[in-house]
Amino acid sequence: QVDNLQENDILKGASLLLRKFTGDPEISTPNRITRHAWLKDPLCMGTWSYPSLHSKHEDYYELMKPLPSEDNPRLLLAGEHTHPTYWSFMHGARLSGIEQAEKVTKFMEQNQ
């Protein structure tokens, strides 16, 4: 499990993956990593999201709305907990991150 890996091993592995998927063999290995050992944390013992019995499908769309508004996005949430279909999955986190990044890009392009 990743919580038991040494930081240097994670950095090397991440660098290898970045080089492989980008096709750029010149990507250097980062010099540090910031992480949280979720599985070792006694307050959460690992973590993932799941809807409650009172959750509605619309709740996920509410979480993805920029605040204070679409025209003035200052706070955007992303992560597996915000994806309406793939909540609790890593690809849900990725997809929601891409969607929120697109909102930021659109805002930046409109306000140049």
C-alpha cells in the first residue's frame, strides 16, 4: 500500500509515469512530495465518499457550481466526491478536475 512506501520511491515512480505518458524523457524527478497517510490516520482509517440516504443526484451538480456564480468563479470544488456518476472513484476525481479547469480556462479567456 502507498502509505508504506518511502517518499523517494513515490517520487521515482511518479516521474517514470510522467515520462512514459507524456513521452518526454527529460522530465526531472521532483525533489519533494506532500502527502497524507490516509490509511494510517486513526481519525479516518482510509477514506472515500459515498452518498447518504438523503443525498439527491442534483447534490453533485450543486457541488460543481462555481461560487459566487458562473460569471465570477472564485471557488470551484473538484474531486471524486463531486462527480455525479463516478463518486468514490479516482477517475471521477480526474473528470471533475478537468471540468473545473475548463471553467477556469473559459473565464480567463473571456476576461483577457
